[in-house]
Amino acid sequence: MRRVKIAVVREARTETRVALVPEAVAKLVKAGHEVTVEAGAGDRADFADAEYTEAGAKVGDSGLGVADVVVSVNPLESNRVGLLRRGAATISFLPTGQALDVVAAMRHANLTAFSLELVPRISRAQSMDALSSQALVAGYRAAVVASGLMRRFFPQNMTAAGTIQPAQVVVLGAGVAGLQAIATSRRLGAVVKAYDVRAAAAEEIRSMGAKAIELELDTLEGSGGYAREMTEERAEKQRELLTPFITDADVLITTAAVPGRQAPMLVTRAMVETMKAGSVVVDLAAESGGNVEGSSPGEVVQIGRANVWGGQNVAGQMPGPASSLLAQNIVNLLTLAAGEDGSWAPDFEDEIIAGACVTHGGKVRHEPTRDALAERDGPNREAERDSPKREGEGAES
């Protein structure tokens, strides 16, 4: 078996997570692969170079020039893309709509780029679903942040001096992040109500010990477990019906986001202004436009009498567990792509491999990204760039 050469890079300064943790490296080395870790790659997630060495990795330079596969949390910067050998592969979060220049550079360099956001949401791919694993961390973090910002107890307290009532928490969105925010708020002792536009979510909300808010509106079931977009008329009616619940809440946590799309605006500034003094709003979707009007990524702003916390790389605020979960997702995807004999030979007939692939063989395989590049650069330039440059390059495998 030819050993697959895997490189783990040190992320940009703003990223605290690392793509592979020592435990994951040990699994890959045991499977016969060769892992190179750039010095300091795990420092910000509290994984020392010595731990990677003990796990069997070679620690030193990036190894980009000789790697078969480069793994990272965020896509490689354009200047690092050029260091990879032609035909190498990358695995990372790759928000194609916001990273067209990187996608174009990867296509030009004849790289096979896999995006963790594009892993299909099917049963067989659950162990590779990095969006869900990071949403789990973000949902927990949201509840902890809310409890820290609120200047009162979450749980009920009964004392000789009187009874302190529990905090009232409202969670909007009951995907992975929302359900974890519900569960954590409940563990902290709060009374929780939650709402989601998907009918199936109501039972999941109740299973977490929360009360499902029912607005008697049409449900919006979409594909892949996500909600489909709503009309502005429905959105306005939904906001109107949600306002009394938000007014009564001590804490509001919003979690509604779909990868590659603008986050829906669920809560207006006027709605936040109805909240009581000292209330807290946590907007996990602030980076993608925000569920709450006026929220700002990475900042706490005051709207009315409420403090509004805008999420920014929320999973990265707990880099150790977030990296551990992400690393296992990447190991599972690597193992699938390597095939039964362990050599690097992705099977593009496999729906997971095909679905997650953005570029391969000098072409953009992900149709929405290809269309976006064509719209940006013009169809003639796109066709020219997609054509093979030299004999043997650009052919599909």
C-alpha cells in the first residue's frame, strides 16, 4: 500500500482550531499513512507539538510541496495554494460563494478541493458532517455566553429570604445548534421555549424538555434538514406572532442559518426594544447577516435595554473540543476517499465524494460555484479556464 502523505497546516492568526488533533493523527498513522504537522499548528487549541510527535507525526515545515492531501479548518490562502504539487487534494471548510478567488486558484493549480460544507446530509455521511459537529459546540457556547452576560440566576432558587424565579429563555431555530442551546439552558435550570419553522422540530424541542412555540403558520420543510426560504409576508407575520414571547424572555438565542445563504432576519430592532432591562440576546448567525437586526459579529451592542451578543467563529471559542470533533469528521472523509486499500484514489461515483468536491482535474465540479464564477468572469473566460492547459491535465478521473 502506498502511504498517503497528509499535511496539517497552521491556521491564520484569527483561527483557534486545528484540522487534526493528536488522537486523530495516531489513527491515521496506525492505518499506514504519513502525517506532517506544521510547527505550532495545534498551539491555539492547546495541543503541543510534542503531542503530535508522540502520535507519530513529523512536526516541522508545512509539507505542502510533497503532500497528497492538505487538511485545514479554513481554505488555504491563495499564496499557499501555489505551493502544492499539481494533483494534490485539500479538505477544509470552503464557503464557495465567498471564496471564488480561492476556488479559481485551486482550479488553476489542478487541485482536488473538498468542502466540508458540501458533505451531503445523508445517513451514511453523518460521521463526516462537520457542520453539525461545530454547530453542537456553538449551541453549547451560546447558552453559556447568555448565562454569563445575564446578571441573574438561570435556575430557580428557594431560600429562607424568598424564591428567585428561573430565567425565561427563548430559542429560535431547532437544528443541532438550537437543540444544544435548549439542552444546555435546561441543564442550567432555565425555563425554555423554542420555535422552528419545520413541523418535525416541535417533537425534538419537547424531547429536550422545552415547550414548543406553535404559531399556526405553514411549516417550511426544506432539503437536507434545513428550512426553505419564506416569503416576506410570512416572515412579517411570524415576527408579529413571536414578539410576545420575546418580550417576556430574559434570554433570546437565535440559531437559524443555512450554509452559503444570508441568514434570515427573524427579530427586528423594535422587537428587541420590547425586552426588559438586563435581558440578553445571543445571535449565532451574526457572521452570515444575522437573525437579529443590529447584531454585530464579535461585539456586544445595546439595543433598547438588552445586550445583544453577535457570534463570531463561535465553535472556535472552544477550540479543543471543536477541533477534536472536526478532526474525526476529517478522518472519516479521508478514510472514505482513500478506499479499501488505503491509497489516495477518491471514487467520484460515490455520492459523498462527488457531493463534497468543488474542483478536480482543472475543472470546477460544483455546479453553483461554476455558475458563480461564470457570472463573475464571463462564460468564455470560464470555458477557457476549464479547458486542459497541457496534455494529460484537466481530464476527469
